[in-house]
Amino acid sequence: MYKEAFHTQEINKLNFLVTGGAGFIGSNLVEYLLTHQAARVVVLDNYATGFAANLESFKQYKNLEIIEGDICSIEDCIKACKNIDYVLHQAALGSVPRSVENPIATNKVNVDGFLNILVAARDAKVKRFVYASSSSVYGDSKTMPKVESQIGKPLSPYAVTKLLNELYADVFSKTYQMEIIGLRYFNIFGPRQNPSGPYAAAIPLFMDALLSDKNAYINGDGEQTRDFTFVKNAVEANIRALFATLKPGDPIVYNVAVSDRISINKLYNTLKTVSGSQKNAVHRGERPGDIRDSLADISLAQRYLNYNPQIRVEEGLKITFDWFKNEFYNHQ
Ligand SMILES: NC(=O)c1ccc[n+]([C@@H]2O[C@H](COP(=O)([O-])OP(=O)(O)OC[C@H]3O[C@@H](n4cnc5c(N)ncnc54)[C@H](O)[C@@H]3O)[C@@H](O)[C@H]2O)c1
């Protein structure tokens, strides 16, 4: 999937750390780096929500080093950052409902853990630190499409943690002259996204339901919209963010999306067509903390990072469905 190169430097001479590399987006970043012959790829993950199986097919790469460790431990962060040139920080506890149920756990990993890895990266003098923020920081802002400079108040503890990441990143870039870039992901989907557990996202849940004998549930009337973004586009944004030529004063937070929105009903119907299923979804109540509509303006990332998302939602759904059908049930 990652034949095309998004990097503009010779990565075979560079060492990378991917925190959360056993997770969905992290393992896709690892795949990109390994298939493009990065000199060394270190993963730091405690398998809280990720899986060793996500990295199983990359075990033949001698330059992959997996550290089972926790970003809440400064020692683990220091160890992982040793001799690293670039950090792609993905480790976090995702999910708005998880954070509503257990805000302390989400804060511990997403805020304290973030600060640990940022300090370790600073002390290791990494060249650039790119981290996963989230569209949830737009909170109650009514502006559409979402532009980076106009955010509202967070609507969940999870959104607070991602906003705090951005505040720390801003302060660290000014105080310690670190190069730090935050990427506000908008509903990323694709191969290796986990369909199991109470906090699974809509697309893998739908895939799982269409491929097995389970119900697919749509929260509310299903007319809420999202800027669903195929994971390859998110990988492109990360790699471009690592190497973009930026000047002091250029933006340090960027939307990562396609700038196209689709309702949950339409998404489900597209997936029904892709899968050849006749099964209808079951509607249930709305979820607390959910926003109604989400659409990104991606012109900042296009202009400063040279980000040019190639895969639209329909094509991404086909690739993802094929992966679930052919690989997921063998791979767990
Ligand atoms: N998937 C999305 O649509 C989306 C949207 C917005 C933001 N994000 C952010 O992107 C990042 C990656 O998300 P994902 O969808 O790949 O989720 P994921 O749960 O698949 O990956 C997160 C990874 O971090 C690891 N992790 C969790 N706590 C850790 C800890 N204390 N120490 C070390 N590792 C730890 C998990 O085991 C997992 O492998 C997260 O920061 C998430 O908040 C994702």
C-alpha cells in the first residue's frame, strides 16, 4: 500500500521512534518507514489498545526494534528516544466515550505521558517531533469547514487532553526551540483498526458486522457527517510533516482530512454495496459528547506540508473491506 514515497530526505540514514506503533495508525507508519528502508524504526508501546499481531508481518525487518514500555514512565521514554532523529507520537488512549467513563486514565496517558515523551525527545535533541492531535479540539465551534485558528470549547475529557497537547507543544517549541508539529486527525480509518471492545470506531464495527453475524448500530438518526480519512492519507501527512521546510512563525498545527464529508447513513450504505450485503443497520440513541458535523479545511496542510490526500472515502472503504475480509480474521 505504501509504494509511493512522501519523504524528501534519505530515510535510510535516519532513525525513527513511533510511539503507539502497535496500534492502528502507528503500525501503518511503521509499515511505511520499513518499506522505504528507514535506517532504524523503534516502537514504544504497552499494548494497552494495540496488538503485537499488528507488527507480526514486519518481524523480518532487522532494523525494527520493539520496546514494550509505557509513555507514563520517563525511563521508558528516555530509552526509546536514544539516538532517535524523528519522533512520530501516536500513543494515547483514544475514544471520547472512554474518556467520559474514565477521565483520569485518559489524562494520565494523554497528558502526563505526552509530557514525558516530549521531555525525553527534547533531551535526546531529536530533529522534529510530530504528534497526533484530534479534530475533537474544535469542540463546540460552529465554524464549517474547520480552520485551524478557530477552535471552540472541548466537549469531552479526551478533547481536553488533545488541546493540552497542543498547548504544551506550543510552549516547548518556544521555550526549548524544538520543532514540533501537531496533526489534527479527522476520523481516520483503514487496515488494522480494531473492531473489538466497547470503544471501537464506526467503520471497523460496520466491517465486522457485515462480515459476521452481528448487528451494525448507528447512533441517532445517522445524518451526522464526518470527514472520514483513509489511513494512507494520515501516513502521508505525518511523513510530509517530518520533512517539510518550515520557517519560524509558520503554523505548528494542521488538519489532516480529505475535506469531504459523508453522513453515517451514506457511509453504511456505501459499505453495504462494497460488501454485497443486504443487511440494514439498527438505529439507537445519540452518544454524549458527539458533535453533529465535521468537515476540515485542509488548505494549510496543502500549502505548508505539501499534503495532497490521494484516497477518497469510497476507495478507502474498498481497501479496508478487503483487508478485513482477507486478513483480519486470520491475523488476530
Ligand atoms: N483513529 C482516529 O480516527 C483518530 C482520530 C483523532 C486522533 N487520533 C489519535 O491518533 C493516535 C493513534 O490512534 P489509533 O487510532 O491508532 O489508536 P490505537 O488505540 O490503535 O493506537 C494507540 C496505541 O498507543 C498505545 N498506547 C496506549 N497507551 C500507551 C502507553 N501508556 N504507553 C505506550 N503505548 C500506549 C496502544 O497500545 C496502541 O498501540 C492517538 O493519539 C489518537 O488519540 C486517532
